[in-house]
Amino acid sequence: MLHIVNRSHAQTSSLQSCLRLAQPGSAVLLIEDAVYAATAAAAQASGIADALAKHKVYVLQPDAAARGLGARLTEGVTTIDYAGFVDLVAEHTNNQTWL
């Protein structure tokens, strides 16, 4: 399953709920303000550091770049472009968006 999160971990509990309920092996895609959770400074507090052991975590690169975070992402997070976003959606027949 692909889980798509668009809100910052500091704004809502969506990311924490997602990570708590996602089955091991699921993919987690952080878009919009959720990309802040994947920075080296926030990875521990947001739960992303622990999630990397159970899930493949992706960040939408244009959203990270728009927020000046490109070089500040934690190790293990994969950046993708819009084409990669489409590929992830096509690859995972089940998608859950966390608002």
C-alpha cells in the first residue's frame, strides 16, 4: 500500500497515525509540508527515522526544493519527481491519503 501524507508532523497527527497503522513493507510518500518530517533535524521526532526500518519512505523532490530542504533530508529517504509519484501510484493498487 502507498500512504501519502501532505501535512507537517508539527501541524497534525496524520503522519504519526499513518506510521502507526501502516503495515510493514508499505511505501510512505511525503508531499507538501509533510516533507519537513524527513529532514535530518526532524526525522527522530517525526517518527521517520524509525519508519525507515519498516517502510520505504519517499519525498516529493519539488516540494522539498521549494522549502529549501533538498540537502537537509535524512539518510535513507528517497526523493522522487512527479513522474516517480505517478509510478508509485501505478505500482501500488491501494493508496491512502492522510489529511
